[in-house]
Amino acid sequence: IFTVFITLVFLISCSSDDSPGEDNDEPTGGNHTYEIAISDGFLGGTNLEGSVANGDFSGMYFEYEGSRILNLTLGSSTSDFYAGGAVVLANGQSSSALNDEYDTESGGSTLIITFKKDGESYTLVSVSGTCTVSNLKMYGVQGVGIGGASYNLNFSGTFRQENYDGPDEDKPIMQMSGALDVKKLTTE
């Protein structure tokens, strides 16, 4: 799988045809950014914002049974922030329901946010809510159904702390909303 990923990144970054679908005026590079607010729960009032170096993440998409899936792994092991998951855009829609796992049949998406606060690491997984994608631009080899993507992702919903040290039924629940700005991978 790693070899396939590296090959795809190479093809995407070296392709002379960067127009397999959506609006592709000018490529957007630069650092990826995030702004997140936790409004309820024991972490209520926590605000996260920052950037992730462009080379630490490449936005990817693939098409599966009529749905476009945006694969999200924003961040790195050296940063204090990580966002992961899969956003399912079924039948050309720009929004999706949040669940605790993605499902191409129902169009359900999942988000995982990991961050450090006051020396503690927290991993929050979506339980319910919505997410919306805007400014989606896809890059790569036309007609293949897989490639790079840049987009803005806005989300709002209920999340639970997955790395809680206790019984599953006691995992803390909180409300969280935010925005992720995923840029095109640049080779500069």
C-alpha cells in the first residue's frame, strides 16, 4: 500500500494534466491550516489553531461506487496536532453526516482529531454531526478515479474521547466545530 501511495503522489505531483474534474484555476500550495473550538464538555473553551507544513500531508481522494472519498491524515508525528478520517461525498453532494466510522452506502464520514493540551494527549472521534466540503480541487491523472485534492472542510458535531483510561460507557463526550484548509501538495 505504501508503494502505491508513493507512486500516486509522484504521478500527481508530476502530472502535466491537473484537471480531472473540478475548478482548477491556479494550484494552491502553502501550509495546511486548522481552527477548532470545543464548546462543551470537560475541554470546553479549548481553541486550537495552527498550521501543518505542506510536505507533511497530501490531500488524497478516490472514487468508489459513485461516491468521492477524501482521505484525511493531516499532521505528523512531530506535531502536536493530527486530523484523520474519511469524508464521503455521495452522489456529488458537498456535505456528509459524521459518524464513528465511514460508510460509503449511507454517505457517513468520520473525523479523528488528536492534540496536546497542558502536556496531555487527547484523541477525539466523531459520533454525530455534519461536515461540508468547499473549494474542492482535484489533481492527478484524468479518468483514474484517484488523485490529490485540496479543499476546505468545515465540521460541527459531537465527539468522544477515545484515549480515555476507563470503561467505554464513561468516555467523555464534547461538542466541537472547526475548519481545516487542505492545500495542494507542492514540490518546492
